[in-house]
Amino acid sequence: MTAAVILTSGCSLESKYDCEFYAMDTVMTINAYGSKSENAVKAAQNEISRLDKLLSVQNENSEIFKLNQSKEMTVSEDTLTLITRSKELYTLTDCSFDITCEPLIREWGFYSGLENRVPSQQAIENALKGVGAEHINIENSTVTLDENTSLDLGGIAKGYASQKAAEILKEYGITSALMSLGGNVRAVGSKPDGEYWSVAITNPDDNAKSIGTLKISDKAVVTSGGYQRYFEENGQIYHHIIDTKTGYPADSGLKSVTVVSEDDTLADALSTSLFVMGLEQSGEFYRENNSLFGAVFITDSNEIYVTDNLKDSFMSEQGFEVVEP
Amino acid sequence: MKSRIWIIIFSVAALLCLGVWLFISNVSSPSRVVGIYKDGSLVEKIDLNSVTGEREITLSGEYGDNVILVSNGHIKMKSADCPDKFCVEHGELKSSSSPIVCLPNKVVIKFENSTDGADAKTGAIKCIQKN
């Protein structure tokens, strides 16, 4: 009886605030627990909307849009931080993560108002002229782009936004919250009862189902998969993750890659780049950087590979192989 | 006289059994309360278990109408004027970690409580495509 009373009073003390909103061309949810949760969630939402206006590639008032037009601009601190980080990640991932992909994404028609189509070889070669982070020059807070270069931060902006939002929630004293920024999941602390959060990974073949579940606390979980956006032409499927080395959709034998990290920005960028690299190269990358992240790979033949540091937090009805450190 | 006592005992026992059965079935039946959201605001909460007959709910957005079909235990997007139709392709709402989402028209249909033990799902949401 006493236990029940304590339990009941414990629950009633814990207030919860949920919020659903639209930013960065997707739907986002923030669920936070604690007495200041309402103010904390509203502040986090404002921060995400602010970053959306700054980093959007299609909003004519964003810094990235203006930089792509003018090719030289003094940018704000957030934009500078992200472009600098993107250049570092370009080097770290051996050019697999590349924010200069904009001309290629445009050719393939993966922007609002454009028609998806397979570009001509000539168009791809032209687009590739400006691709590569070596075409971005940074001096103090001025960013200069080469003539044929344009930036798209779509592969990293949501990660950066969830990191900033998580920091704000923590500043408000929130110790338990869960966010989803269009499928980029971020946990702040653990569940209110101290348990791990349970994050399902979408089954690439049937998006209404899951292929497994990760138990996490205070980490970001980001998935990149060809199934998230694609079009069909002449019976062939073309997805949205473009390999900037070839100019064509990455064909590396993977259906999806899920990255777990304390660093949301890294998790976002790596999910795309490991997808481009494929399983073998990703395994080598993991062995060199296993303190930074963990990953779950789904191959084209539906095999699951899980990095060693996640093998105890991942559960699936299907068996899986472990990527050794 | 004796048989009347037995009838009363049996009746009480039968009622108790019925009560216990009702209690258990009520506790063990999963929560089927669904929320329909437009632009992030709740439009309506529906307990799918208490729906009788069929009902259509029409919501209007930037890309035309979304028609939601509700029947006992079931909810789905029947039709939509949005360009991608991912919400219609989704079929019936089956689990809390896979809400029905129409990004162009900003409509979300989801269970209010976890139905599958997961707190969130990664990678589920397809990107917006405005053609």
C-alpha cells in the first residue's frame, strides 16, 4: 500500500510536455519530462526553427541560399561551425561526406519543384566540376566557393539542430527527453524511470515494421536508407543518396545504415557516408574510429551487421553478425 | 431450501467469474486511442475500440484534402490529394512507432501510447517531395 502511494505521488510529480511541429521539410516531435519541460521544449523548438531559416538550401532568405548565389559571404557562427565541421568530416570519411553535392542533387531533381529524372552523362560531368570540399575556402568567418560549387547541408543540419536542441533542454535542467527530427532520434538522459529508451529501426522493405531495436540513453540515433526517397525510371530505382565520386546514387550493397553517437552532427553525417562507403569500407572506418560511434547495417540481402560496441544494446528477431573493432 | 442456497452460491460465483474476466480482458486489451494531428495541433482523439460503423474525416491542407477512414479497431488514410501519397500507401495504422504521416499536408495519425514497446523509430519518415 505504501509503495503504491509513493509510486502514485512519484508519477503525479513528473510533468510531461509533448510538442509536434514542422521544420527542415519534415515533422518533428519533442517529448520532455520535468517541471520546466514546457518552457524547455518551446525554447528547443525555436532553436530548430532558427537553424532551419539559416541553413535551408531552398529558402531564399537563408545564409546557405545567399552563399550559393553570391559565392562569397561572411556567415554567422552556426553556419561557419557547420561548414568547417563538414570540411573536417569530408577528410575523415575519405570524401564520402560532401556538402558540395548540391549541383548533383539538383540534376537528379531531388529538390522541391523539380522533376526527378536520370541526368545525361554530360550533365553529371558538368555538375561534378564543382564537387569536392576543396572548392570551399574559409578565411576567418568569410566563406568563398569556387564558381561551380554550391552547398547543401541537408546531410548534417538536422544532426546539428538536434544537438543544439538537446543542449537547450539540458540547460533547462531536463534529464529525460526524447526527440525525433524527421526520424533522427535524440535521447536526453534515460526514461523517467531510469530505463533505457527503446528506439526501433525501420525495416527498409516495409516501413511500417521494424527490423530491430536499440536500447540507448543520452545519444543520437540516425538512419540513412535508399528507401527514404527514390524514383523509378524505366524499371530502375534511383534513390536520393548520391555518391559524389560518381555522381550517381550510391550502390554499395546496403539498404540502410543506422549510426549511434553522443555527437548528433557526427551521427547524421556518418549515416550518409557509411551508406556511400558500403559494409567493407565502413568496417575499416569503424576500426579506426570505434570510440566515436556505433552502427547497424542492413545489406541488400537483408543481413544485419552490428558494430561490436552495440551488440549488447541491439535486439532483433533475426540473427546478426558483429563487426569486430 | 437447500437448493435455493446452492443457486445463490452458484449465481454469486458466476458473477464473480464474470467480473474477474471483464477486469482481465479490460486490463489486457491494449490501448487503441489514436490522435489525429494537423499542423502539430490535435484535431481529434479516437478510441478505435469504441468506434461503431464507418466514419470519414476530411482535413484540408496546402495540397488539397486528406480523407481518413475510421472503423472499429481500424484507421487509415483512404485518399489524399498530396503529391507523394506515402500516407495512403502506409495502409492501416498498426503500431505507435509507425505513425501515418502526410508531410505535404502536415497531417499525422498516431497511437497516443506505445503499442509495440518502442519509444521512437529511426529513419521512418520519408522526405517531403513537392512536385
